[in-house]
Amino acid sequence: MSESSRTAVVTGIGVVAPTGIGNDAHWQSVLAGKTGIGRISRFDPSSYPVRLAGEVPGFEEHDAVPYRLIPQTDRWTHFALGAADAALADAGVDPTRLPEYEMAVVTASSSGGTEFGQHEMERLYLNDPSWVSAYQSVAWFYAATTGQISIRHGMRGPCGVLCTEQAGGLDVLGDARRLIRAGSQLVVSGGTDASLCPYGLTAQLSTGHLSNSDDASRGYLPFDAEASGYLPGEGGAILTVQDAATADPDRSYGSIIGYAAGFDPPPGSARPPALGRTIEHALADAGKQPSEVDVVFADGSAVAEQDLAEAQAISAVFGPGGVPVTVPKALTGRLYGGGAALDVATALMSLRDGVVPHTVGTCRLAPGCDIDLVLDQPRYRPLRTAVVVARGHGGFTSALVLERP
Amino acid sequence: MNDRRVVITGIGVVAPGAIGKEPYWDLLTSGRTATRSITQFEAGAFRSRIAAEIDFDGTAAGLSHQEVRRMDRAGQFAVVCVREALADSGLELGGIDPGRIGVSLGSAVGCTTSLEDEYRVLSDSGKRWLVDHSYGVPHLYGHMVPSTLAVEVAWSVAAEGPVALVSTGCTSGLDAVMRGAQLILEGTADVMFAGATDAPLSPITSACFDAIRATSSNNSDPEHASRPFDAQRDGFVLGEGSSVMVLEERTAALARGAQIYAEISGAASRSNAYHMTGLKPDGREMAEAITAALTAAELDPSVVDYINAHGSGTQQNDRHETAAFKRALGQRAYDVPVSSIKSMIGHSLGAIGSLEVAACALALERQVVPPTANLHNKDPECDLDYVPLTAREHSMDVILTVGSGFGGFQSAIVLGRAGSTRR
């Protein structure tokens, strides 16, 4: 059997998200339309124009992270260590029983250990260099999560870290599939984010794309005529990807059958954005026709021109209203490095249970958005194939095609 | 069977002591060092006050005022490199589908320097935890996400194919080149701009490495502070820089009559799963990465002609990789020259891997091994031929370059001489 014919299947999911910790808590919140967005509690947001965000409720790092590692790592890595443990347990995988060089870790990071970094800069400038933590160098940098998961589970294969902002969660799963095809048995992948600290929020404000709403139910309205930007969130998902030939078939959520990445032309170019052709490339990679796709998990930034461009790309590929579309991240906010990985987790649960979750908050589609956005309540129907779309700040564009077992 | 192969056809360099490919090669083969006392910030309070700095003026290097204002120093380095690499390659991008052109850029710490500068502004010089958002520059988010560096490179060549920022600490540069080559090999892209950039010289970075005593404190003799494999070494010297290269599918490059510096014959990475900063003395996982890279290149260890070492100048690293070379190459490790260009241009974290690949490509083309500067008394535990002090003419078909970094990552790339029939 040639290497390239190996199939990558997702066998385990670990969710740490504003919608809940654990797969069941998250999925129940999604189906119930219960939002994880609320007033920021991690610091006093009253002096900032954005005061709402999706925070992970009740996360206790002492439950998720070995005691010794807590001061050595940022909250973003705490989430990932907890989620990785949960994903491995969900997959029923014992890493000590797999060949060490055939296990790899590839995670997405959008901005590294933002809060840890702010704390250490504060200590440096309030005091002197000797106050900076010995762990700053390995807590702040973007590779911290991958390194810590690799060490914790003895995974000595080809590890990686991709930074493509919100598209990262799909890009790392594309790389996970590459590694499975090249001979790895298990790849721990996905991403998390935790940049809800004063400096992190301030940096996000500079895009001008965040919503200033104080109404948690109306703050983030993908594709809505009244869309006013998105809200930030924290958390994400870690998944285990395995070679179908050696994975436990009873644990499979589905296969990664297609993936593509593209990039928008430079500002001012007359060329079209990358999204439409990226979806087409992913479908071609999967050997699927648009008519065979049962649901699209959209990026849905709720920035009017981005929503319109995305709706037009989806319509161009699938036909106007040609496929059910949903944006469950309306319940969590955008999770940056964790966002697309959580969308993949949600899409796999959707395929498993035959239900498209609805997009909460959106009431009336913006003019020109000719898509079948699932609203008001979940839509039950047999599902086989899902497309997940993600875009990252600056022009990153990725699409992943999933198929249920 | 896929018969695609990947070659390097253009090189751009911004390095300490050398802006541009030719000045870079001159520096490396002269054995001069570009390490000095830090001038980019007031370093008096730090344990290590040495760095390999670049005298860089973005405007003089061809960037517009808008680009200089918008981009972190690391982004400026990378865009200057891309423009040199593209011109060097002679490639006309106009004839290529932009969707087949991609970017694989490495960086360990992204736009750290700008993030720190802006933090000082927003926090009243660091006095406030709740920062004043109203003082934020319009592109602050671009500094927070390192992916911006890849965005700038993509814009500069209008790439619309796969674009990513690879950030695996100090192996970022090798891993980014590896990923760029992989995308061409598998047929996802035809042209990749691959390399890395880092501009980490700032108070917070220096404080990080002071705290773990990783950097040299030989402050009284900065020109000779980076001493890989020398018994008197006392840590690495922080540097900055970038290299970006044009990677092409070999058949297409030959068809257009391109100059080919080298072929990327094989690459692999492994992790030690041991410690975020520590290394075991046995070099086991680096040896495994070397073996896997040679296997991918379908080459026997006995044909390696030169090893470009990680050679950071910490005792732990130098012994670790010496053991790895012996483990992976056996007797051959004693017969081939091994050198560390970090002795001259310091350790620019994620960027250095790309600068080392560029050095190897030039070494293959010109059949000269760059030396290890400042190597006067070998560490008795390091008993290979480290090419001390002066460059050496040497016949080479196959070069191995390796990297090792925080997180436990170990990477290896095998480069082949252009025109060699050997894969």
C-alpha cells in the first residue's frame, strides 16, 4: 500500500470553549443555542470600547494541567494541554503503546502566550531584567503548546506550529493529514487561544473589526443585515488524527478527505479573493462535487464586506441557497488559533448526529447574501459530507472537507 | 511515481555585517565576526550585552516609507530578502498562475520588538496593567500575530497559493524551507518563497535569555564571544537577520535556464520530548532526524561532504550535536568538515536556519566551506573537524544542515549539488 493512499481519520476530540469544557457540554450548548458570550471578567473592561467576549467558563488549570507546568505556561497552553488529554482519552489512545517517532504534534497559534507576555513585560518595566520569569522564553513563543504536548506524551515525530491567524486550525489539520500519509500513526492537532488580557484586547481593537455591542445576544451577527463586527473569544479544540488502517474504527468521527489553502491577492488588486477557488480546490482534492456537500461551516466574521464576499463565494460554488450554511462560532466569538479547530470539532459532531446547528442571533440576511443560513433551530437531516471554511487576518484562506464514517 | 524535485534558484540575505547575498558570502568566507556590544537599546542592566546586529535602514534597502512605518523590523528584513531573491532567480512571476505561488516563512518570535515598543507606549512605560487602547497604532494587531510577516512576503510577490508562517522556535527556518519544498514536491505549488526572519533584539528577549543563562556574558570581548565548540565558550550570542529563497520545481527551472544553486534532496524533523530547553547528551533524536532526512534523499551517510552545524556555542548543544553526528554518520562524522556560521553572525533564533540553508547553497555552488570563527581550543568532548578560523576549499556534492531548538525540535535538511545526477 503506497503511503499517499493512507486515510486520515479523526478519532478523538477535546473541546475547551466558551460553550463548555468537554465535548458533550459544548455540543449541548450549540444545539440549545446557548451563548458563551458575556461581559469580560478576566479584567475590568469598562475603559475599553469592547466589553463582551467568549470566556471559557469554570476552567480550573489545576484540573487540566500538571501542577509543575502551571507557572511555566500561558493560559493558551493550559487549554491545549487539557484538551489534548481529553482528545487522547476520547480516542482511547495510549501514547506509550505507539512508536515514538510515529506520533507528532502540529498546533496552530495565533498570538502565542499573550497574557504571560504582558505580565513579564510589566515585571521588566516596573522593576529590572532580573524580575523576568525563567519561563518567559518558553511560555510566550508560538511553539510552546506543541512542545509541551510533545513532551507530556512522549511524541517524538515531526512536530510543527503554523501561524495563519484564524485559518490555522484548518492548516494544521491539512499538515496532520500530510504526516499520516507520510507514515505517522497519530498526530495531535488543532489549536487554542487565550488573548483576553488588556494588551491582547487592545491589539485586537486596532483592526476596527470588533463589535462594540453590550448586548450579548446581538453582539456578533454573522451575515446579518445589522452585522457590526465580531467578538473575541478564548479556547479551542485539540483533535487526534490517526491512520485509518491502524485506528480503532469504532472511534472514528470521520475522515479528512480534502484540504486546500489559498491567499487573497494584495490590497488594490482587481483579482477576486481566494475563497471560491480554495473551496473548489478542497472539493477537487476530496473527489467531491459541490452537490455532494451537505453542510458548510462558514467563517462568518460579521464584517459586512467580508460576509458578502464569503456568501458570494459559497453561492458561486454551491449555487444560491444551494447548501445549508452555519456559523456556530456566533456562540463563542472568534477564537483565532482555536476557532477553526473548534469548527471542525463541531462539524464532526454534526455529521455524527445528523443535525446542522443553527446560527444564533442572526435574524435577517444582509442584502446580497444568498445563502441558506440555518437559523432559529437546528436542522435534522442525514449528513455525510461537511466543508469547513476559515479565513485569517491578512488574506489566509483555507477549506477542509470532512466525511462521516 | 512522482518525479518532482525541488531546487533553489534565488537567494536573498539580510544578515549581521552583510546585506545582500554577495556581501554575506564574503563575510562567511573571511572568518570575520559581526558580533558587538548591543546598540539597539540600552543594555546596561543585562547580564549579556552582546549581539550580532544589522546596520539596517529600510528606506535605503528599497522599502517605501509606508512599508517602513507598517512593518516590524523582521518584516522589513524579509521583504528586502524576497526582492533580492526574486531578482537573483531571474524568474518572471507574470507568466505563472498566482495560485501556484506560495510562501513558507519561519519566525521564532514574530514581531516581538514592535509589540514591546507599543506596550511601553500603551502602558505608560510599563507602569499599568490596564493599557490605554487609545494610543494604539493602527496596525498593532499586525504586530500581535506573527502571520503578518508571511502576509507581507505574500503581498510583495502577489502570491495566492498556500501561505503560512512556521514557528517552531529555533528550527523555524529549516522547518519553513522543508515545508516549502514539500508543497512543491507534492504538487500543491510550483514556486515557493521559503525562508525565515527574526529581529529579536529587545529588552524582553534579552531578559528571557539572561534568566536562563543561555547567552554569552563575555561582554568585554564581544567580537570573540560566539565560540562554538571552543573550550572557552559560555553561551550563544543573540542575532537578527533573514534569508528568503526561491524554490522551484526542478524541471521547470531547467526549462527556463535558471541558475540552480542546489537541490533540496531530503528533509526531516524529530522531537526529543524531553525538555523545553534541555538536551540529552546522546543526540538521539537529532541523529534520528538526520537519518530520516538522508533516507528521504535516498542517500547513504557516507556521501555527506560537509555538515553545517547548529553550533550555537552552548556547552550542552555542542556536545549534543557532536554525539548526534557520530550516531547518525558513524565513522563519516570524523572525516567530514563541520562548521558553525553562528560564530560569525550569531544566533538569530528562527531566522538562522534559513541563513544556514543559504550558506550551504552558496557553499555547494562555490565549493568552499565557511569556517568556525573564534575556535582556538576545542572542547575535548568535541573531537570532530570543525574547520577553525579559515574557510576551506572542499569538493562537495552533498551537504547536511541541522538545527535544534526550544520545544525539543530537531531538524535536518540534505542539499545536493546542482547538476549532480544523484537524488
